[in-house]
Amino acid sequence: MQKRTFIGALLATTMIAGVALPSFAQGAAFDGPTTGPKAADAKTIVVLAADLKNGGILGVTTGVEEAAAKIGWTVRVLDGAGSVQGRTAAFGQAMALMPDGIVINGFDAVEQQAAIEGVAAAGIPMVSWHSGPKIGCDAPGGIFANVSTDAMTVSETAAKWAIEDGAGTVGAIIFTDSTYQIAIDKADRIKKTIEDMGGTVLEYVDTPIAETSTRMGPLTTSLLQKYGDKWTHSLAINDLYFDFMGPALAAAGIDGKGAPKAGSAGDGSEAAFQRIRSGQYQAITVAEPLNLQGWQLVDELNRAVSGEPCSGYVTAPALVTEEGLKASGDSNQFDPQNGYREAYAAIWGK
């Protein structure tokens, strides 16, 4: 099993618009579960990844692999490669393997409802990351636990950053993907927050996240021609939208720190950290502790196969800024050094 290692970064709580934004503060202790079942022996689990090109999904997968190595389980990762058809095929492969548990990683459970019903009928426990709007225990479709930060808090944080950054004068374009209900909900909350605080939403752009590599360049050029200086901020439901926006902005003569400034309501990818650190076409991201969430997914599966209730733990996000990164070393992932690895290992008896 391949294992990837990241060095952790810690970000202090930040104030925006008079509100203390949730984050893992320096030296904070792990606030997750402290009790639970000991490790179930020799389980094999499958991770169904929506698209491993997505930094959030990759980060969670890495966490699952790391945690599985600690608990003593075998992991098989199947990549849906960014398409509905690919994810359907991955479900078929997973069922053929008859694993002890399945992790649905980064796609809406409704999309694969028939396949999920088949998994539930076979009695295979399922946990998920970002599979729908209901966070925590007993998610729809027979999913034991849906692991996520509070998506609405993440969205409000990104929107409030834009309002403060623009001193109240904001012309925002929001990027989302209607393939996913959670993406719609996040974008709707961004829009509402911007407008409630006196900003303007110039356009609400629905474009598939799996096609950002081909769409975002021409789309950015078109939006610049349409809105010009009125476009002050770009807000997206995922960092991936900004992976391919920079070249079009540079071609238009826009500085890496110039408007439109980009802020992401998730997930805190390595590429996003690099852009923020270097001041190149992304100002902030609201990051999730992806590796920690991978450990939580393994813990929730262990509870499921052991016949115990899910933990109900919900992780907190962190606002990642250039200033924060300067103070946090050279890490390109929000991986809180709060003892979560040791805490889960202690629960499992490892």
C-alpha cells in the first residue's frame, strides 16, 4: 500500500467582520472522540474516489491510507476519474471485491443511488466524505457517517473575507457545479452572505468541476471582457476552479495579487496553498483538515463493523491566508498537530 507523508501546519483563529473564524489554534488539543471500539481484525476497505485530480479528495484518500496502515487494514483505491460513468464503474468493481467497508469520497450519494442501495442490501458498511448536505451520523442512503466540516460555515467564511477585503465594495462571481447538491448549497450560501452584507454578485457560474482544465481559461477571458473592473472577487466552492484561472488573468495583464482576487470555500489543496503562499492568483482558501478526516473515516468504519454508533464528530475549518502561511513554515496542507493520530490509535488499541 502506498503511503504519502505531509508536514502539518497550524493556523491561529482569525477575525473577519467581527467574527472569530473557526480554525485549529496553535497547540490546541484534539477535540474529537476519546472512546470507541478496539480495532477490528484484518479488514479490507475500498475508497471510491470521485476524482483523484481533486486535491481535497486526494488529501482525504491519503489520510485513509495512513490510518488504515495504523489500524492494520488493507485499502484499495478506485478512481472515478471525474465522470459519472467512471464512478459507476468503480462501484461495480468495489462490489466485485466484496470488501468489509466502503468509503464514498467526494461525490453526491444521490448520483449513485442505485449502486448505494445495492451496497446497503449486501450489508457492506459505508462512510463518506462530502456525499451530501447532511453531516454526521445516519446520512441518507444507508451511509453510516458523512464526514465534513460545516459547509455553510465554510461558505460564510469565504464570503465574509471578500466583503472585508473589498471594504464593502464587492463585485463577486461565484463558481459552482450543479452536479452536486452540496456545491449548490455552498454557492447559495456564499451568494446570500455577500448580498446580505451589501456586496454584489455579478454572476453565478455553473460549470463542471471535472472540466475546469478546459473551461476555466476561456471562461475567465470571457468574464473579464464582460465585467472588467466591476469583477473584484472570485469565490468558488472548491480550489480546483483556480488551478486553471491564472494563465488567463496573466494574459490580460492582471498581477497575481490584483483583482479579481480569488477565495475558495474548500478544500485546502496543496496547489491552493502554493498559490496563496506565492501571491499568485489566489488570496485565501477555507481549508479542511483532510488527513484528519481520512483518519476519522477509518474510525467511523471501525465503529460500523463493530456494531457501535458513529462518533458524531465534526471537524472545524481554517482560513488560510498568505500571512498565516508565512508563520506556519513550508507546509502545503492544513494538518493540525493536535494529537489526532495518537488519539485514534489509542482508541483502536494500537
